[in-house]
Amino acid sequence: MSSPKEHPAAWARTDVPEGLGLGALMPEPDGYRLEAGEAVVDGGAGYFVRFGVRADLAWATREVRVEVVSARGLTSVLLNAQGGHWTDADGRPLPELVGCLDVDVAATPLTNTLPIRRLGLRPGEYRDIAVVWIDVPSLRVRRVRQRYTRHPAENGLEVYTYRDPLHGEYRLSVDGDGVVVDYERFARRLREGETAVEWSAGVTSGVADG
């Protein structure tokens, strides 16, 4: 994969009536920073989430912060990590998360980049990993077992299968920076110049890309 540059991307959610996210991957002297936000309307209720992740040069997560604005007001969570040992915002250890090197924030596909880059799988290889899963909008934190499998490239994009016991199996395509382009049954990146309204109209007419 390429050495990442500042990488903004926009995704339309495909699993909810309305959802639009924007995220960026940015290199820093001592690692990488991921910043993203997403607005979602589901079942008549709406919320906005913003999150940031800092990772070291090996793509292991060092810090994650998530904020949600919803009918409940503003809620947030902050976690820090060092060598697979996690603490909350008050510095209290979280022993149930020991050994997790990645975080998965359930908003936009941006955090999938972390294990994809960290594992460096070759086509045909797979790896089972334990990750810190942060549900959105509840901000519930739990340990989840995930499997990433890399497949041969298609149409100039790298292809992976993602699987976990909570949600099942999904097919992902990613660009040369490891940032998701299509995430089966979850999100699809908007093309340059394309709006979410245009994408939604394409789905309705049956002509949107799959």
C-alpha cells in the first residue's frame, strides 16, 4: 500500500434511510490520525457523531474519542491505549480490553483502515483479531472478535472479507491507502462530484453502482 497522505472521503450509508459521513486519514510525525463525522436518520430519530483516532507508526491505536449529539444531548467517550492496555478518560484500567490493538467505531468505514494497514495481509491470508468496538449512538464499549481475509484485487481495488459474531460477514473494497470504497450492506463512497441525493436517486432508479 501507498504511504498515506491527507485523505478525505465521503460515504453514503446503505443500511439506514439517511446517512452521510466524511472522514480523513492524516499522517503525523509519530503515527497517523483519523478524523470523521457522520449524520444519520434512522427510524425517525437522528444523531450526529464525530470521532478521532490516533495510531502509532505500526497502526496500533493509542487514543480514541467519540462524541454523539442526539435527543439525549451530548454524550462522549475517551479511551487511551498503550501496548494493548486500555484506560478510560479518568485513567482507570479496562482489563476486559487487554490485548486489543485496534478500535472499531461504528460510524463510517474509516476505522477499518487501522487493521487493514496494521496486519499487512497478502491475498489468501486471514487473521483473527480482538478489537475495541464502540457502538454508535449508544457509545457502549465492548471487546469483539473479528476476522479479516484478503482476496485478489478486482478493478484496481484491494478486496477483503470482514467477519464478526455480532454482525456476520461483509465484503470490503479499499483503495491504495487502505480506505474503504465499498462496504457491503453498510456504506459506499461517493465519487468525486457526486452528492448523496444523486446517489440515492440512482438507487431508486436501479442504476447506482453496487
